[in-house]
Amino acid sequence: MEITDINAVQALLLANIGDEEINVRELMSRGYYQGSNASYNLKKLVEMGYLLQEKSDRDRRATMIRLSEKGLDMVEKLAQLEQKQSDLLARSNPAPDVAETRKHLRQIERIWTDYIQYGAQ
């Protein structure tokens, strides 16, 4: 799969949005994006037709974003690629303990999320 019009950060943004309609602030809290880079990448994704954005009906200060058909297609392609990689990993010899690895990665993610949100304690 050759993807040349978006970068890895933009692909991650698309994947984190998924099939939801969310506001930009919520998206920023889901990922580890630098504010200015995320704004730039969201703008580029809108310009390239991967994202649709509009002001929230409930709060005109908030901008709501969702994937366009092009964005949904890209996320589906990325999911298929991820599944292929997962299948290859599961068939490797010896098969890694994916559940245990995932548990440890979640713990690390939680530590960093707490650190980012609440600072050093």
C-alpha cells in the first residue's frame, strides 16, 4: 500500500478520529500531538479532503471534525494493513505473548498520560 499524500502523524489523527464526530480539544486529549503541529495537520487533512469540519451547534466556539468518505476509506486501508501485520506477528516463531506486551504498553501509556496531564508528583 503506497500512501504518499499523508504522513504518519496525519494517519494517526485519522485513526484516532475513526467514525466519530468529535471536537478538536477532545482529539488533542486522545493523542500526544504538539498543539501547533496538530492544528497544521488537521488543516492539511481538511484541504486534502480527508476531514470535514464545522462549528458545533451547541457551542459555537468548538470545532467539530469527522472523516469524509476519503478519510473513512484511508482508515479502512490502514486497518487492513495493521491486520496483515498482526497476522504475521501471530504466526512468527515463537509467537510473542501479545496480551502481556499489550498490558505493559498500556501501563506505560497510563504513566505518560498522567504525567502529561498532571505533571510530576
